Amino acid sequence: MKSDIFYSKEELHEHHSFIVDKNNEIIRIDKFLMLRVPNSTRSKIQKCINSGNVFCNDKIIKSNYKVKPGDIIKLKFEFEPINKEIIPEDIPLNVVFEDDNIVVINKKSNMVVHPSYGHYSGTLVHAILHRFKDIKGDFNNERPGLVHRLDKNTTGLIVIARNEVALTNLSSQFSDRSIKRTYFALVWGDFDKDKGTITGFIGRDKKNRKKMTVYDSSDHGKQAITHFEVIERFRYVTLIKCNLETGRTHQIRVHMSHIGHPIFNDDEYGGDKILRGTTFSKYRQFVNNCFKILPRQALHAKLLSFVHPITNKKVSFECELPEDFSNILQKWRNYIKNHSN
């Protein structure tokens, strides 16, 4: 699935376009758009279709049209665009590596990667445009240099392209799944096995469009594959590392929740509740204190490895766990040690 989104200054419309994958099953256009347009609602999609603003191969279509592989779908929403020209902002960045072609950043928590609904400033994009003058951003490109993303409260490594050659090359590596990405996550519960693989089709939740969920077929989502391995067990929670074959929205968070092991303190996928352990008040107090120390999901992009887009040499980067993550791991170690009997 190839997609694009931009905002037109002259028409004050939000435009989307999609090229339907050859493996995509034949489904109704409204269902197709519900799965792929961010922040959409059924009424918003229907209004767009009924107003003649949805096109397939440059022809206006109705709501009963069924998309087919190879179709070029375009639509536009008639309202004031949320994004204006991106103004660079002087925001501190933890730069792990930089040369004339790429930048690798260790992203902090509570930072959105690119402008979106409700996040019009203070993003990673605003920061990199200020720090790296050669990376260009304008009205029609709210994601300059980006080839992948991290969630707002997920910390860790992200690579930025400084020119079109690097952007095209890195995008191709992500597309063919040759880039290695390893995440550390603290999840609820213990595992019977030390290793495992989670598969399924991830798409937007039908009841809550801000969340994703796992479906059984490609009718409702895109294929997603996550490999995990146990690193350290704390009886009630487990530290694992995850390697991604695919890069779907919220992939690790959705997959771990799907198998009954939500990420610790993930408020969107049920990890912000006490899911394992005793009912003793001291235990509840301990867990709640951990929630306060780490007021976000315990997920960190620790390792990033790929072929440099210009030198063609393999490069690898690794960053330590942030202080809040490390602190709760130590608290769990101490708790289990003191309550081993």
C-alpha cells in the first residue's frame, strides 16, 4: 500500500491518495478508507463520498464501489487544514550520529515525531528543521526526512534522511524489511517459553479509531510480525526484547496486548492497571509508585541497524535505556529479591 497526504493552501482541503496493493482483497471503498485514513470516522468518510470527493482512477465513485488491486484512490476533505508551514523550533536533541546524509537521534519521551492533529508544534520535525538546515520542510511536506516513526511516549533510536538519495534508499530498506530494529519492553505477566513470534493483521479498531487491533485477515488490516525474547523475569512482569519484521502503527503495543501481555503502564492498551500479582495494599502501592516513576508505556527503541545509503556499509547504533525505564527495572529487581519467599 502506497499512500500520500498533503494540505492545499488554495483549496483549504486535506488530500489523501492511495495505490491499492496487488495483494489487497476486494472490499467496499468506505471500509477501505476507514482502515487507512487516520483520525477518520464513518460519518466523515460517508460525507466525503456523498459529496463527490472520492475518486478511483480519476473518476468519482459511490459508497458501494469495491476497490481492486492497482486502483488509485484519491479523496479530499473540505475543511481548514490543520497544518501550516512548519516553523523550525530550537528544541534540544540527543544526536547519536550524524554525517552529510543521515542523522540518528535518541528520541525522548513525550515528543511527537511529526505534526498531526493536536500537535502543531514541539515535534521532532520542528526540532530537526532547526538543527539541520539542509533538511527542508514546507506546507506540503510535514514529514521531511522521515522514513519511520516512534510513538509519542516511546523512547529511542530513529533515523532521519538529510537528502533525497538517502531518503529513497532508507525507505527501500524499510520496505524490504532489511533494517533491524530491536525494542526493549516491560510487559505484564510471565511467559512459558523464552522466545516467540506474534502474527496477525493490524488495523484500526472499529470502536476506537485512535487505537489499533489485531484481525484475522487482510480485510481489516496489514500483516504484522513481531519476534520477542525474554531477557529478565520479575514474576509479575517480564523484560523482553522485540524484533520487528514489519512496522505497523503501535505494532509491539498491539501485539503484546493481543497475547495477554500489555506493556507496563500503556494506558491505551490496558497496561496501566495491575494485571498480575497480589491484592496486598503494599504491592498495589509499589506498582502505583512504578507508574509514577514511568508515566508512559515501558517501550524503548534500543538498537537500529541498516546499510548506510551512501557508503553501502552496514551501520549499527545502540542506546541505553532512559533513566525512568532503568529505575523501575531496579525497583522490580529489589521487590522480587525482598519478596522471594
